[in-house]
Amino acid sequence: MPDFHEEEALGKAYDARLMRRLIKYAAPYWRLLLVCVVLLFVITGTDLVQPYLTKIAIDDHINALDAPMLAFTPGREPVPGVAVRGMVFVREKWLPRGFQRETREGAPMPARPARIERVDGRYFLVMRDVGTGTVSRQELAPEEVRRFRERDAASVLKLALILLGVMALGFVLNYIQVYILQYTGQKIIFNMRVEIFRHLQGLSLSFFDRNPVGRLVTRVTNDTDALNEMYTAVLVNLFKDLFLLVGIVIVMLRMNFELALVSLATLPVILAVTVVFRVQAREAYRLVRTRLARINATLAENISGMRIIQIFGREKKKFEEFDAINRDYLAANMRELRVYAIFRPAMDLISSLALALLIWYGGGRVLAGKLEFGVLYAFISYIQQFFRPINDLTEKYNIMQSAMAASERIFMLLDTNAREPDPVRPVSLGRPRGEIEFQNVWFAYNGEDWVLKDVSFKVGPGETCAFVGATGAGKTSIISLIGRMYEISRGRILIDGVDIRHIPRHELRRHIGVVQQDVFLFTGDIESNIRLNSSEIAEEDVQEAARYVNADTFIRRLPGGYRAEVKERGVTLSAGQRQLLAFARALAFDPAILVLDEATANIDTETEALIQDALAKLVRGRTTLIVAHRLSTIQNADKIIVIHKGRVREVGTHQELLAKRGIYYQLYLLQYKEQFGRGAARESRERQSG
């Protein structure tokens, strides 16, 4: 059974096996994810069309006053044009593709080539007679220039409105896509958290003995959040990056093949830098994750044990330990930052290099009149868009590494087979009579480090049986085995003659009520802590159970009574009050077998009197097992079993065991040495040394 260590599952940048498992969680939402991909495709189109529309506005309208034109006789123009000085002028770009400038030989010439020149702020109309080659040059009045500009102004306004509409459409689609994607990601992570928590609930206690709580909490919170980023920021948005890169390349190649090659000349450098970054980033990331795991484990342990730290004045020592671990984490983060601090500026430098090449080559072509300025402007915009997803690679790579590491840890947990198997052919117990029998039971938490050795005893229905012995003798282990919190190594445990391994675990535990020394109370109120939110226990049953164990009196004194707030672990209640609530909780579930594990160890004298009064009611009609150090609480037990070093040494009633003058007698003398005086205590020490 694997344990989780801080260096565990650091993972690869990409693991196809893990990705396949992650995809299975997204499979139920494939329609929503497909909608997101389609929306991203359209959104990418809106991103790509913006520079192209700007290019049209610049080349076809803003800088188009000096574009080549044809001057037609009115009525002969194939498309509408600008009427000036008895002619209709049509730009060559406005003409249909099949239009022929020259007619067949002998026919009158339908149009004359023309253009507008600007000299020192003055505009001249230049026309050439095709037949004679004569060129005429006439200055245009401001009103005539305005007429030539009217159509361009209207077209620029139209293009601006189209651009605004495209951007608005992109905004709306992007909002819808982000909402759907985030919703889908949250649903996937919700299902994953449910699965992890359900799996944790089914694991045996031995698993939790070996794995820190803080580390397991990290699986359900931090690691699932890392996967959420992967589903939302990488898995689907990767399509947008792909669409954008491919779209930009296609548009640039179609717009100007030669200029596109110049613009993409830096691609080999980008690939080389990316490969180097990938190797360095992975090593830095692994180191950060290792140090982070140590920080989390240290914080969880120190916060949980803060009471002990402050009682023994170890704040300075623990701070020094944490400071050392924190400094290691800082150093690891700085190493990672250095890697990213080099990569991002390096990509910016390459982007600037590509832009410089584009301006140098494209600018020269514009100055030579071989390239339109709008095309150069569009290329500059596309190059900037091209490097945007590449620059985002650092973030996506980090998210992907985090997701791979998190998924490996999560799947290691989900694959942990720490569940004790339920019987293949379960036996329904019904409500047991309460007969308990141990037959040659051996048990060890680790290997063959035996805690219980060949333990055999029998408790009749309705009997009260107490277990006593020194700390570590195995008393609590016996109690844990009855509820199958752990599985025995050898032998059998029978309830009403049925091996408990043949009884479904949930059915077995439903009939066993446990009150422990360290009472755990959940955040909520008094009533919810007694009934544990069970719908089968009515409010009247809760109050009746509280009255039985004498807890009702103090509960009603609390603000709100049974609705009084209970904070984490019940810190606002005294130890005695928490124990009384634990008794009420056990009684409310009406168990056939009642287990009291050191249940009165932390009780003051006044509260103990209340408990003793309630015990007589609690044990009535139930088999009761008591683990106690305070022998005063078990003197009326039907049977007392003395456990010593994992073996049953003595069995009998209180008086019978005192008469034997054995181990129980020694424990009795040690506990009441003040009552019996120094002589009895000395006799006890002599017997122990013998």
C-alpha cells in the first residue's frame, strides 16, 4: 500500500497515460467542450480579421487617393465612380475582374489612365491619352479633392463599424466561451473532489495512520485546483493558440508570401529557446514542488500541535525549523523565477528581432513602391499576435507541469487499495444480541510487531466487560478490531457466533456505539453533533438521549440550547461537556454494543458522578465494553479482563481479581496508594520487582 512522500509524483511535463485518465473525467461534458472549441474557432476568426480590415482601410481608402484610375466618358463606366470635370473616374481596384482596359483594334478607347499626384500640399489630376501618349496635368480644387475623398470616407466609416461589430461579437462570444468553459471545469473538479472524498471515507484507519492529514487535504484542494487550471487554461484554450498560429501563417502567406517568410525566419530560434526552457523549467519546478510539500506538512503539524508547542515553550525552536524550510522554498522559487525571467525576455527579444526584420525588409519594399503600407501594418499586427501565444507558453507549461504532478498524486491516492474487503457472501446480522468472542486473535499494525498475541475471551449478551492494563498493553486495539477499524492478522472475532469478516462493515458498525477519550465535535450546533445529521434520529430522541446522560442541564444553559454553536473541535466546551455529548451521541444511535474507550479519563469529579449515574442506564440491555485506567469506573463490571503485553493475563470480577492478588491487584494498589498508605504502596513495588 503506497504512502505519500513529499518527493512523490513530481511528474513529467506531459504524460499521455495520465492525460487519458484526465480526459475520462471531461468525457461526460464533451458537448460543452466542443461548443467551447467551436466558439474559440470563431473568436480566433474575429482576432484575425481585425488587422486585415485595418489593412483594407489603409491601402484601399486612407492611402488610396493616388491609386491608379480610369477616366470614362459619362455613361460608359462599368461601375459607379467619381464625376469630375466631365469625366467619371473609377479606380482600377473597383473594376470587375473580367474588365478589359483596351477594346479590340479599331474601336474607340473606352477610358484613359489617370491618377492624382500631391506636390507641396497641392493636388494634380494626371491623365494620359492611350492613343497619342499625351499626358495632361491639371490642379484640383479643394472641392474636387473632397469629392474624390467622399467614397473613401464612407468606406472607412463602414469598415470602422464592421470592425466595431467584429470586436463586439468577439467580446460576446468570448464571454460565452469563458463562462461555459469555467462551468465545465468546475463541474469536472466537483465530481473529482466527490470521488476523492468518497474514496478517502472508505480507506482503512491504517492508511490515515501513515499519511499526514495536511497532505491528504492538499489532494482534495490544491491538486484539484491545479487540474481545474489545466482543463480551463490549457486543454481547451490550446485550440485557440493553435487556431491563431495556423490562421496567422495562412493569412500572411496568402497576403504576401515573400514577406511571410521573412516574418517567420525566427522560428528556428524560437524552437531552440523553447527546448532549453522546457528542460530547465522542469527541474526548477520539481524542486519547488518538493519544498512546497515540506512547507505544507510542517504547517499542518505545527498548527495542529500549537497547544503543545506553547505549553512547552518550543515556539523559538519550531520557528527556526520552519524558517529553514521556508528559506529552502524561497531558494527553489528564486531558481524557478530565474528560469522564467530569462525565457520571457528572450521571447520578447526574438519578437523584437522578427519585428525589426519585418520593418527593415517590408519598409524598404514600401519605400520602393513594391508593397502597400497597409500590408506592412497588417504583418506587424499579425507578428505581435503570433508571439502572444508563444509568450503565454511559460504560463501554460507551468500549469501543465503542475497538472501532471497533481494528477499523478491524485491517481496514486485513488489507486490506493487500502480498503478492507467486504465479504463476498455477506451475512445479515440484524440487531445482534451482543455476544462477543475472540478466538486466538493476533494483531500487528506493522509486520509482525505484535500488539495482540493469541487473545481469547468471551463476553455474553448484555454483559459489561472492562479491559485494564498498562499503556500500550493492547486494550484500545481490541476495541478497534471489534468494529473492523483494522483487520486481524490471525484468529477470529465472533458476534453472536458470526465471524465479523462475513458481516458488511457498514452494518457491523451501525450496531456499535463508541465513546472515546478524545471526543471529536464537528463545527455546527449541539443537536447536529449528537445526531450527526442522521435523518433517522428525531429531535425528541436527541433530547431524550441528552437527558439520559445528564447533558440536558448544561445544554439548556447554553445560548440557543440545542442550537448553540459548536466551533471547531468543540473548543468552547469543557472536556466534561464534550464527553457528555459523546455519551448522548452514542445513545441516540441506540447501539446493541457500547464501547467506552477511556471515556471518563478526562472527567472531573462532579461530571464523573453524572456519568456514573448515566452508565447504569446506558448499559441496560446492551453489551458494554469499557477501557479504563480509573478502576473506580469499572468496579461494577460483570467481567474485567487484564491485558498485559498483548496477552490476556487475568479474567474475573473486581472482587475476584483483588483476591488473586495479581496484576489487577497491583494496579489497584498503585492507583489508591494514598488511600492505603505507604506500606501498601511499598508492598506493591516489591511485588512488581519480584
